[in-house]
Amino acid sequence: MAILKYWWWKALTVLILAYVFIAGLMSPVPKLPILHEAIRNTFFHPPLWIAMMSMLLGSAIFSIRYLRKGRTDDDLIAVELANTALLFGVLGCITGSVWAYFAWGDLWPNDPKTNGVAVGMLLYLAYFVLRGSFDDDMRRGRISAVYNIFAFAVFIPLILILPRITDSLHPGNGGNPGFNQYDADNSIKRIIRPAFVGFTLLGFWITQLRVRLRRLDLELDEQEEANTPINQPTELPN
Amino acid sequence: MDQLTELLRSDGKIWVVIVVIGVVLSGWLFYLVRIGHRKEKVKRRIRG
């Protein structure tokens, strides 16, 4: 993750996002019934999920690294990645709701993908509850790292594999055609692929800010601990 | 609410896209503002 210390990837993020938002609103899109202009939501709704999954993968990797090396910093990055991923997930749910209301006629359609993601988000909420329930830093780190790895291992089948083998409203799931069919001139792919990268990079950027804050907090904790005199008993207890 | 829905449904549904973009941007903004508040807390800790 040393690469995140440089600035150029942030410039890249800004450029990509500017392109995605401008081109996403202005470029010609395939003409489709029911959806009409709402097809442009493909540039803003799926990238949220891709970014969320990338960050959760990152979180799981850092949890594994924490278990192997035992460095507090890895644990801290794992938490903050999961935190930002949850933000992207919530935004994905809301934007999905809005889109579904106008395209499918329901704010929360009974779709395996939507329901799967709801369960997945609860899994990660439980991760934060679990973290809050320990007093001992070491135990909190180790147990929640193990839980985080399992949560990721459940989350991915829940939103990527299960919706594909049952009936689903989402394109590319449950035997539905993907968007490729309507995208002969690549007008969607040209924007959605940079969007995947841009949204993911922005997620890591936001996470970096939170990680830096946490490191500062941790350092202040250590300083305070070093400054407080240790109460040594004058006599050994019997 | 019904009138609003009719209005939003009547045209090419570009409003849906605007609402979605609005949700995404305000979500990011909300999170960044919260990071700003946390930063202030850390600043106060450093000054004691």
C-alpha cells in the first residue's frame, strides 16, 4: 500500500470521476423501452458495488495480514476499509431503490441480489458490533480479523453467485441477458469501466483520510499512556 | 406525491439519474464532513 503515499493516483481519480460524471450525463446511450434516460444510472449505481467489493477484498487481505504479522496498523486499515465499503453499500442500496422504483415499480423488489446484499450489510454491521464488544485490543483485533475474513467469504457468494443461479431482476443474473446485448457500440462500457476504477480509487482515498486520523488518535493514546506515571505498590501484596 | 411521480415519469426519466447522482454525491459529502469533525476532535486532543 506504499503506492497510496503518492499524489498522482488522486489526480487520476479526479480526472476519471470528472470524465464519468460529464460523459455519463452527456454521451449518447442505447435507446431502451421503460428505462429511457435512466439507463445512465448504470454509470453510477454498479460502480458503487464494485468499489464496495474491492474495498471489502482489501479489508479481508489486511485482516489476513494482521493475523500473520500482528501489526495494529493492518487491523486499523481493515476496519476503515470496511467502514468506507459500508458507506458505498448504503449509497448503492439507496440509488438502487430509486432506480428500481422507476424501472421495476418497487422500492425494494424481492430480488435475490438486493436481499443478498441486505444480509451482507448486516454481516458487516455485526463486524462493527463485535469490535465494540472487546476491551482488550489484542483480542478485539484477532477475533474480529477472523470474523472479517469469514464475512467476506460469505458476502461474495451471496451477491455474486447465488443471484446468478435463481430468478433475478438484475441484468446478467438468473439467466437474464447482460447489458452487452444493448451495448453494440460500447457506449456503456466506455464509461462504466472507468467508473469502476474511479469509484474504487475514491473509496481508497476516503479510507486513507480515516486511517490517518486513526493513526493520530492511536499515537496520542500512546503518548498519554507514556506520560501517566505507573502506580507501583511500595510493598508487595501478600 | 402522485403528481411528483407523474412529473418524474412523464419525460425521459433523466430525473431519476439526477436523483441517483444527488444521492451518491451527498453521501460522499456527508462522510467527508464527518471526517472533518473527527479531525477537529483530534486537533483538540493535541492542544490538550
